[in-house]
Amino acid sequence: MQPVRWGILSTAKIGRVKVVPGMMKSPLCEVVAVASRDEASARDMAAELGIPKAYGSYEALLADPDIEAIYNPLPNHLHVPMTLAAAAAGKHVLCEKPIAITANEAEQLERAAAQVMIAEAFMVRHHPQWHRARDVIRSGEIGDLRAIHVIFSYFNVDPANIRNKPDIGGGGLLDIGCYAVVAGRFVFEAEPLRVVTLVDRDPAFGVDRTTSALMDFGGGRQLAFTVSTQAVPYQRVQILGTKGRIEIEIPFNAPPDSPTRIFVDDGSQHGNRSARALECPVVDQYQLQGEAFSRAVRGAAPLEYGLEDAILNMRILDALRRSDESAAWERV
Ligand SMILES: NC(=O)c1ccc[n+]([C@@H]2O[C@H](COP(=O)([O-])OP(=O)(O)OC[C@H]3O[C@@H](n4cnc5c(N)ncnc54)[C@H](OP(=O)(O)O)[C@@H]3O)[C@@H](O)[C@H]2O)c1
């Protein structure tokens, strides 16, 4: 397979530090250009990572006929507009999560997605630890699924950070609550029916800083999550079945240079004593994500999660926000 020729839209930290280095490890991805609003920043990133071309505007990069696919890690309010611009230029787009601010906005991508490939960059779904967990569930070892608990938190009170700016799509629900939603859909292999939310906002920034929610997946299956942008950094997923429990130790920010573990526990002893650790090999989930999208571009494999999936995820995030306003259960 010929590598797909990628262009990177902005010098965003996630691209510079994680996603682009991950893609550059792969023979399926060739990162040919980066663009920034500031040409010097683009040149710095290009020099740091060994990217051949640097552009001083996003438009110039989109006009480059040598580029086949775009990685879009702009602030959330620019995900749809710039994905549309890239699609209009005939480029496939891997767009950072959340793909939009609302489901309605995400639906604006439907026509473009009939012409080019558009996907939301939930890298976690490419990590083998999630597939291992799902294999254990499918084997029946932990019995019938009852509940999932998700915690994801970090501490960030930088007023200049995109997460603390409500007008460009900030707040914890859009930034990390989306992972709890993805985790529930992946593990239960179902869609939630209704949700209820409790939100605490930062009084100065106006963004949600701590959001907890309950999601009813039907059939007695529940997901509870807490995400916070102002709490000690932590992340964990617990999956409870009738006969066993699975714990994903580093569910979202799995390191690219050391193995990860999931624990499978029959609960016969307290304190993790009856848990067996399953070690997953060292992988770079951003590399795997870039490879999956590149294979889809070349027609070598189907796009497993396309725009439809991204819109479904946004509908759930919409319902979670409606519940904050109504202080009641909301149907998805
Ligand atoms: N999948 C993951 O693991 C993961 C992790 C973190 C973040 N993300 C997602 O990636 C995206 C970027 O996050 P980040 O933390 O990397 O952000 P960031 O470092 O602040 O980068 C955003 C970039 O967007 C460009 N930009 C254009 N208009 C802007 C504006 N009005 N305000 C600020 N920046 C603007 C800037 O690039 P130029 O100056 O070069 O034009 C900036 O560097 C978000 O959607 C976030 O949800 C994903």
C-alpha cells in the first residue's frame, strides 16, 4: 500500500506531541505538511518533527494538491467549518473529538461525507486493551453486564487554554465526557436510551468543570461517569458483570512506550486480590488510528467508525446538556 499523504491543520499540542509523531512511525502515513495561522510556528513544528512543508495559513495547506488527507485538531468550534473546507478541497478528514459542538452541527458534514471519508479521532478504540476487555465480556467470563463506572479528570485552570473558553467549545463534557460516552457504547455494544446529568460550572470561565451523569442503556445496564477539568488527574474504567469485573487501568491516555493492563476479577476476594492482570503489548494508539484511517482511504479496509457514529455520539452529548438545563432525565 502506498502511504497516504497527510496535512496537519495547526500546531495544536495534541498533534505536535502525540498524534503526528504516532503517525510518522507508520509506513502507511506520510506527513507532508503542517499549517498554522503563524508561519513561524508551522516552520518550528515542521523542523521539530521533520515535516517537509510548512504553510502560514490553513487555506494554503488545503490548496496543496499533494495532500490527500487532513488531520484536524483545531479548537472544537472549528471542527465542522474546517472539515467542510477540507472536504470541499477534496481531502479526507480525520477530525479530533468531539467532531462538532452539537449533533445538528455534525449533521452539516453529511453531504461532504458522501464524497470523502470523515471520521472522529477517538484513538482509544484502536487500542488493543479495549478489544481485550470486550473479548473477555463476549466470552461470558464476567456474566451479564450490569454497570460501567468511568472517571476521567485533570486539573487545568489556565484561562488561555481552549478548554476554559466557552465560546470555542470548552468545558469538560465536550473535552472528556465524550470518552465516557464512547466507553459505554463500546463496552455495552448498545446505545443509551436516556441520561441525567449534574454539572458544576467554573464561575469565572463559565465552562462545566465537573460533570457527573447516569446513562440508562436498557436491560438493566447502567453507566455512571464523573469527568472533571479541576480535579486531581485520574482515569479508570470499571465494568461490572454478574460474575466478574474488568478494570481498565489507563483507559484513555495509554502510554505509547510501555504495556498497559486490564484486570479481570471474579470478586472472590476483596482488594484486587482475586484479580488477574492481562498485559497488553506496547502500541501507539495514535499510530494505529492513523493507520486505520489510511487503510480506509486506500480502500484496504472499511472505515469502522464513520460520520454516523460521530453523530450518534454527539446526540448523547446533546442529551446530557439538555438534562443539565431541565434537571430531569432526557431521552437521547
Ligand atoms: N485525542 C486526544 O487524545 C486529544 C487530546 C487532547 C486534545 N484533543 C482535541 O484536539 C483539539 C486540540 O486540542 P489541543 O489541546 O491540542 O489544543 P491547542 O494546543 O490549544 O491547539 C489548538 C490549535 O488550534 C489553532 N487555533 C485556531 N484558532 C484558534 C483559536 N481561536 N484559539 C486557539 N487556537 C486556535 C492553533 O494553532 P495555530 O496557532 O498553529 O494556527 C492552536 O495551536 C481539541 O479538539 C481537543 O478536544 C484530543
